[in-house]
Amino acid sequence: MNETTAAQAGHPPIAREHRELLDQVLDKWSLLVLDRLCESPRRFNELRRVIPTVSQKSLTAALRRLERNGMVDRVVIATRPVAVEYRVSALGKTLQDLVDALLGWATVTMPEVERAREAFDAEYGE
């Protein structure tokens, strides 16, 4: 849907700021991080254990993006040694239903997506 069509349909146009925010909040790792942090606050290494496919670099980048956008709070815990815990912020909690819906949608539609991919690959030899 282009911006003109969106405006005609009663939807505001998708501005650059919206695309940037959605890119940063809904990327692959951010979705998984938000999903896990909605369950409970976690330390960095605990997040790495519950998302075993994420690299340290990718997890660090995702946490920083989410923190910068106000979705995640980084809490320093005064212990010896000092510990850091990540929690979903109040703003981030507003995404929980949306994240759950997206992950549920992906689960339900995956068989149809796989069929479409197979048909495409068969037709175009990919």
C-alpha cells in the first residue's frame, strides 16, 4: 500500500520515523528479546541461554536499541560484583499483546507461507 492509498483509506502515511521505529523494535532479535523479557526480567547471560541462536554482539545491539527506544529498562543491581538486569519498561509492556499476536500469526500461517514458498521456488527455480 503506498502512502497515497494509505491516506485515502483513512490511515496516516507511514513516515520515516515510523519505519525507523518499527525496524528497530520489530527486528528478529528484538522480538525474541521482548518476548523473553515479558516473561520475566533477565540478566544478559540468562537472555543468551534462553535465546541460544543469538550472538553476544546481536543481543547487545538489540538490547541497546530497545533501551534507546524506551522499551527496555537496564537496571544496575548493587551486589558484589555489580549485576545488570533487563526488564520490559511500561512502554515496552504496551507491545506485549502485539508481539504475542505477531508470533501467534507466524505460527498459524507458517504452513501456508511454506506452500507459497514451495510454489514460488518451483516456478522460478530458486
